[in-house]
Amino acid sequence: MKNIAVFGAGYVGLTSAVIFANSGYNVTLIEISPSRLKKLEDGKSFFYESGVNELLAQALSAKNLSVTNNSEQALKNAEVVFSCVGTPDNPDGSSNLQYVFDVAESVIKQTQDNVIFVQKSTVPVGTGQKIEALFKKHSRKISYASNPEFLREGTAVQDSLWFDRVVVGSNNTTAANLVLDIYRNVEKNKLKLAKLAGVKPKRNTPSLYVKTSRNSAELTKVTANAFLALKISFANSIAKLADAAGADVVEVMDAVGSDRRIGRAFLNAGRGYGGGCFPKDVSGLISSAEDYGVDLPIMTATTDVNESMPGYIANKANNSLGELKDKRVAVLGLAFKAGTSDARKSPGVKLANILDKSGALVKAYDPHASQEAKQDLRSNIIISDSIQDAVKGADAVFVTVDWPEFKTLDFSWLKSKMKGNIFIDAVNAFEADELKSCGIEYIGVGRS
Ligand code: UGA
């Protein structure tokens, strides 16, 4: 098994393609966007992700990877086809599966017999069953495997090399084993690949290879994301109580999370979750459950709490400033989290827009995501090209992403640039005492 085709050069598709290619497979990556394709041909990814460009350059020069928009050519010799295309949300919250079915159609028309179709795109449970029915309708001998992806943006390469688990769900055991073998091979090569990518190896914990039914694998993906989103909204709910009652949510979650049954991860309160996955996957889960006649009020509550957080933080600032109207404010952080240029559904963007709507004069800065955020920012908001420009003369500074350059800010310097002295830590990443000692008033989320 040598020849792999990957559909879609997004975070999942491109990362997977360059990792498979550098693990010894012949990979063809199919990308239909002309601008993304042009960048790939020049050896550059269209997004910022540590290590991906290095692996891309290496795979292209070793000729283990080719990029094309011609699926016919790519699928001719493919033995395994990975679908990594987007499943954006429809206005009603359900997942738009158009691209996924387009890939299935190409596979039906353009592959040889006995190919394995691997679904890596995030799809609602039941999608694989529909695609298998299509294969059958066209009398095609294609095996279907669901292989959900768990990598995080910002640490995509490391997560793909040091994975907690690979899940493969298929009704065909041979196909499932062949897909798992690809990951075993990646795991064998992980140190070499980390070196090529220039990323730090992660702590060595055992990687699990999990075989499930097709439907269970599909449901595992959205359930994992929904549970993480639930943890964040739970922490944010407790943060509101901590604010009201005079407790510190960071202390609470440190203590609560030290119970190994609970765990500390994803209990960081702040401006809430964003990005291309959690908001879409939670609404997709609610919508697909409805299709099966099942209510998930716990997930609706998760969304509601999340939506409330930027406004809650703006309100806290309003109370400290007297009012927001005509105040100069800086928003540091437009990416949906640190380590990425992705600004989709970014909480920092939402907060900047709320501040602008409240009449504040907003300047925003992000080291990597300004361009991507621009289209979602209200037109009055000025995008600064440096921290210094953003904070100059500000009455209040909001930090909405824990980028290293924000975490290592010199607070005396900051105070000297600002007009006022209010610092809103929307990611609970700073110590109040350090700011206080420089004459800055600290406002966290749930840290009264
Ligand atoms: C998430 C999952 O963590 C991945 O396992 C999954 O593969 C991916 O979605 C996907 O479905 O493709 P990602 O969206 O890249 O990964 O980012 P996360 O690190 O999970 O963060 C999501 C959001 O939650 C960010 O806005 C982050 O700032 C926020 N967050 C995270 C919190 O507000 N609090 C926390 O404690 C943790």
C-alpha cells in the first residue's frame, strides 16, 4: 500500500498529506482553490502552522508529494483516498456536506476497484452509511472507513506525530487494519519527522489504535469536541459565580482539575471558545441529534454560555471605566487562539465588535491573524501593525489571546504608553499582583 490521495489542503488535509509523504508514501494532494494551489506549488501553506511548510518543502523536493486540481489524474493509481474537505455549517446549524459528497462522487467515477475511502472530514453520524449506499448503487467495490481527526491548530504537526489515539471505524476489518498501519508507520517515523519539521517532540505517552464500528467512529469525533466545549462553558459558568462570590476560578479549577477523574485541561475560563471546529461541531451535533429525534439541551446551554462571554467581559470593563463610550481601547488578539492565523469565529473579534458597538474607539492587533480577521471586524475598528500602536493612549487594554509576545509584555512599559490603567485579561493568563505593582488595575474572568 503506497499510493495515497488526499482531498483538501486545509489544516487537516495538508498536515496529513505532508506527514504521510514524509513517512514514505506517494501522496497526491487535490486542492480546487486556485490561490491555495498556487501557494502550495510554491512550497507554502495558505495558513500559519508550525512545521507544515518545512514538511511540505521536503516532500515536494523528494517528490513524495504532488499537488493538483485534477482529481482524475490523482485517483488513477490511488489505493487509499482520504477525504479532508470542509464541512462548514449551514445557517440552521447543520453541517453542509456538499464537498464530502463531491469527493465520494469522484471516488465512485475515478478510482480502481478495492480502493479504501477514508473519511477524515467531520461529518454527522450516519453519513458513512449514506456514502456506502452510494457505492453500492454504483456497483463499486470501495471500502469505507471513518477516521476522525483530533489534531489542534497551532500544534497540528506535534499532535499528528504524538497522538493519544487513532480511531478507525469500518465494517471491513481488512480496510480498517490497512488504515491503522499507515498511522503505525507514521508513529515509527515520528522523531525523523519532528526533526524535519523543526517541532519539539512531545512527552512520550502510549498511542492507542482503536477500532470501532463506522457509526461509532463518526460519533466519537463530534462527541470529543462537544465534551471539550462543554468543559469550557462549565468553567465559564463557574467563573461568573466566582466573580459574584469573590473566588478565583483559576484556583478553583486548579484544585478541581487535580482530581484525575476530572482533569485540568479545557477548564480555562475566559472569553470562550472559537475557531472552525467547536462552534460548528456543537451546532452540528445538536442538529444531527434533532434529525434522530433526540434533544441535547446540555449542548444548547454550552453554546449559550459561550455566546455570552465576550459581552460579559465588555460589561465588566464598562463597569470599571464608567462607560465604554468614547474610551480608547486596545484589543490584543484576533486569532481564535495562540499559534494560528485562523480567525474564524474568533472571540477576540467578537469582543472588539461589541466594544465598537458600545461606542468605544477600538484598535486591534494580532501578530498573525490581522488579515484573516479583517473581514469580520466592524469597519470603525483600526487594525494596528504593532502592540505599541494599539496600546498608545488607551484607557483600557484587553488581551484575548495568550500569544507569547503578549504574555511577556513589560507592564511598566505598557503603563507608560497607556492613558488609563485598566487591563482586561480575557484569557486569565496574567498575574494580578504583577500588574498592580506597575500601577495597572487587573480584571480577569472569574478572578475577583
Ligand atoms: C479542536 C480540538 O481540540 C481538536 O482535538 C480537534 O481535532 C479540532 O478541534 C478539530 O475538530 O479539527 P482547535 O479548534 O484547533 O482543536 O483548538 P482548541 O485548542 O481545542 O481550542 C478551541 C477553542 O477553545 C479556542 O478558542 C481556545 O482558546 C478555547 N479554549 C480552549 C478555552 O477557551 N479554554 C480552554 O480551557 C481551552
